[in-house]
Amino acid sequence: MKKTVLFLCVAVLALGLTACKGGGKYGDVTVVMEKYMAGIDAFATAMDGVKDADGVVKALNGLTEVTKAVAPKMKAFETKYPELKAAENPPAELKPLMDKMMAVSGKMMGAMGKIQQYMQDPKVLEANTKLSEATALMR
């Protein structure tokens, strides 16, 4: 579970560093990252209101669907923009997005932490496994 959370945060941060506002060189990345960040935000919001395992499953399934939709595109960006693999030193035009990605990552960590109390439920375990599988498609 912690590996999944950590990977998602690293993936969001690393890929977020590749996005920029506007068209620009990385405009296609921006579109994909905005969709992914919206999915993470929706997941975090859903987890804020969770009252039972079914709510957790619904939130996880929503994030899984978004992740599945963006994963192939994110993977393709690795080939299209090899210069962005050095996430610790992003191009200057990408630095403003770092704050947004940090906020999204923080929400993600908080939401994933709330899942722990439901991890004994088989439905939650299954939904979490599906999210992990979708996340693996980004690697």
C-alpha cells in the first residue's frame, strides 16, 4: 500500500514537472496531467466524505479509471520527451506547476492514509489491487 502511494506521488510529481500551462512544447502533456490531477482531486474529495468500505471502493475505482486512461499517454511521453526524465532539474517554464503538483500529492497522501482503516475489507483490497495494476502501466 505504501509503495503504491509513494509511486503515485512520485509519478505525479515527475510527470507534473513535464507539464506546462498553454500550448508550448509540452502542451500535450499539460492536457494529460490536468486530467490526472483532476482525477486525484476527485479521489481525495470522495475520500473526505467516505463513511464505509463501499465509499472507499467507489473512490478507488474512480481513480483507477482515470489512471488507466492516462497511463499509456504518460508512458509515451517518456519516449517523446526523454529530456524530462531528469525531474530534479525541469525546464524553467515547468517550475510553476511544481506547487500544484505538490498540493495534489499532499491530497493523495492524505486520502490514501484514510484507506488503511478499511483494508480488511476484501472489496477494498480488490479495488486497491486494481489501482496498483493501473499505476504499474505508467512505469
